[in-house]
Amino acid sequence: MSPTGELVTHGCQLPDWDVQALPPDQWQPFYAAVLGAFHEPEPDEVTALWGSLGEPRRCLLVRERGAIVGTAGVFSFRMSVPGGRSVDTAGVSMVSVQAVRRRRGVLTALMRQQIDALQRAGEPLAVLTASEAPIYGRFGYGMAARQLSLDIASRRVRLATPPVDSDEVELSLEDPYKALDACEELYARLLPQRPGMMARENGWELVPLLDPPAWREGSSPVECVIARVDGKVVGYARYSVAVEWSRTNTAEGTVRVRDIEAEDPRAYAALWRFILETDLTSRVIAPNRPADEALLHLVSDVRHCTPTVLDSLYVRLVDLPRALCARTYAAAIDMVLEVGDGFAPWNQGRWRLTGDGEGAVCTRTHDAPDLSLDAAALGSAYLGGVTFTELAAAGRVRAHRPGALATATAAFSSASAPWMPFAFCRSLLPRL
């Protein structure tokens, strides 16, 4: 903003613009503008849930002649990072620009004000999922987690014998809402084990159960199977089934998997066997699974699973030293990172990062750099799912001494691939 309060972007004053914090009583027109930008009507129950989850105080809008032409919001999360800690994270969502106002700097203005507000609040990280992948790199977001989409010809695969006896697992079909507390207790236990997972609190546990009839496209209502060992819930799967019949009166149904979570290999194998052997079906679709999905090592023929790797979570370091100190490191690291960050200049410069499995220290330095990279590349590497070695091969990281890439890759690595299993934006709602 200029000293007079007028918005300034790219050196040009735009007197018709007004970037505002969302007044609490303006949620409905704000959200209507978001829906309009995505060109899609929304069932009332979905709109009601997002209304209950929305944080108006963390939303921004752009007005032009009184009309809302741009929106951006933030949800308050805690995200698991390498080492198992949960870190305050801004979940950026509901970003939209009215079609006739695009390419006029509206998005840049929103992102500028949003990241400045996050920096003032001391928030170390921001994340988002992009409906259009090329948009956010220029604002310092890097693709940090991938998701695997599976399309399985279930009659043509079988599960190999699991490493432990899955017969010890008891499966039961239960009402998804009645089983919700038990499922969420398990989800919370799994949270520290995989970077990128968000704590589900204050209503977010209901998002995976969204199931408006208008979205089912012939599928059953969402169903839930619970896995127990010695009476303890150790896994669950949520799914729906659409049964179709061929001209020869053969059932060719599809199972659409929403979630499979398990903390026990026996439960994991038993749940997948249950899904793959569902009566009257020949296909299983699982559109959002982690990149290191263990199922690919259990099936008899991975070629009938048609795994497709997609981009998922994008990470932006808002407060670089706090973010780097919030996680731990898989191997000892002591190196200088030279970071370019024109959109968040407080991060720009040289930083000495010293850390190990116990913690880290990150301070400014004038020492010669070991690695040079921009903010988006650092965001990509942050959760351990994208390596410095692959970023360097793409020209995104430059090494200034031998061994620096290998050291950074080893230190930033994660035992589990980062993954974001549930939706906090419209592009990843549980529609299958």
C-alpha cells in the first residue's frame, strides 16, 4: 500500500482498486465470488460446512467500484514436518480473480498483502494446492509433495502374502459418522509419521465425509470398514461403490476409495484385500494416495494399477529461519544457503543452517555459500519429498562446493514421502 492508502503494484497506482480485510458480515458474498470463479454450483451442505470452517478475519478481497473481483483466504492449520513436530501453517485457499479482471495484478496484490500479514503474524509456513500449477511459483511456492492416483483392474491383480498374518485382523462395516471418533484417533496417531499431514480439528474431520447426492454420480453413499486387532482400531477405509452391468449381464462396478489409513501392516493388507475383492466390481479408483504407497509392493502386477503421479502440496517458507528450525534433519548438516526471495525480501540472503535429528539453528551469515537457490526451490525441498539433487539437475539449485548437494539431500530427506490426505480447497474436495 502507498502512504496514502492506495494500492500500488508494479509501480503503478490503481485508484479503482481496494484490497480489504473481509468484514465478518460479508462472508456470503465473498464465498459467492469464489464459487463464481470456479464456474461450478455447490450443494448446500458443502457450502454450509465451508461456512463453518471459514475464518473471515484471515480473508482478503479486492473491490473494484464496489464489486468483489478477487478473493484469498487462509485456514489455520498445524502441519507435520520431518521429525514429527506439528508446525503452525497457513493453508491458503479460496483464491480467485473474476475472469474479466485477470492479468491486471489483482492476484499479485492479494498475494502481496497476504504474505505480508503472515510475516507480521510470525507464521513460519504457508501451503496450498493449485488448481492451475503454473500460478504460484512466482510467489515463492514450490511443489513439495506428490500424490499417486491409482486405477486398478481389480480382477487382474491379487495381493501377495503380507509379511504378517492378516487373518488376525477383524473387519467390520460401520456407520461412517458413528465410527468417526475412532478413525480420527487413529489419524492423529499417524500424523507425526508423515510430513505434510494436517491435524484435523474444529470441524475439519467432517470434510472427508462430505457426500452430497449430487456428487455421487451413481455411487453408493460413503461406506466405512474398520480394522481391529485384539479389539483396538488399527485401520479404516472409506469408499463408495458404483455398480454397472454389461450387455452380457456381467457386473463391472467401481470402488472409489476416499481413505485408507492403517498403523499395522496386517490391517493395511486386510483393508486393501477387502477393497479389491468387493463383490460386483472390477475396478478400484484411488485418486489421492502417497507417492510411496505400499500397495504397489503387495499387488501381483503393478501394471494393472496404472499409477499416475500428480503434483499435490505446494510449500512457501514465510519466515525462513523459523521454518528451517521447526523441523529436524535426517543427517547432520552445517552449510550456508544463499536464498533468492524477491517476493519476501526478509528471507533473502545467506543463511547458515546447522542441524541434526535433535534440532537446528539458522542464522544470517556473510560466509561463502555452499548452495544457491530461490524460495520456491527451498519450499520444494522442505518436506523431504523433493531432493536437492533433482532440483540441481533441473537447474533450480547451484552447488558451490563438492559434496554439498549430497549433504543437503541426505539431511533434508524424510523416511516417509510427504502427503496431504484431505482437502482444504475446492481442487481436492473428495469428489471421485
